[in-house]
Amino acid sequence: MRENQRRQSRSQRHFIFFYLSLSLQLISGLADDPSGSKHDIKAEIPATSGGSSGLKVVFICLGLVTVVALSIFLLRQWQKKKREEQYARLLRLFEEDDELELELGLHE
């Protein structure tokens, strides 16, 4: 029993070590400077100005609003079509069928 716990503990340590080393590799791979040198520390100026990024945000918001509005419109059209189909079925269910009455001899 004691030996089994030692094996599990050892395998857990190996897993944690593997996970941490993989995480560090991924983090270092995401760095902007792959060489890792820090001698050239400068304040970077963004490539886009504030106005153009604001314009991008406005276009994204307009796109989202358009998609939502189109979705609502299509949903309402679909509901309207379903409602009309159900109403037509209801009318067919309760319409008087003269042919059936004639066949059964129930015509008044």
C-alpha cells in the first residue's frame, strides 16, 4: 500500500514538472523578443492611432448590431410563417366538409 502511494506521488511530481516546463516554454514562445535580451527597452508607440482603433470599434459594434437585428427579423418572420401554418391547419380542422356529410347521409 505504501509503495503504491509513493509511485502515485512520484508520477504526480513528474506530471507537475512536465506541465510547468511546458508552460514556461509556451510563455517564452509568446514573448515579442525571441532572443530574450532586455537591453533595448523602449516605450513602443502603437502602429495604429487612437482614431483608427476607435473607428474599428465603431464598425465592430455596428456589425454586431446589424447581425442581432437581422437575427431578430428572421426569427419574427419564421414565427409569423409558423403561426400562419398553424392557423391554416386549425381552419382545415374545423371547416365543414360537405362531401363527408353527403356520403354519410347526414346532409340536412
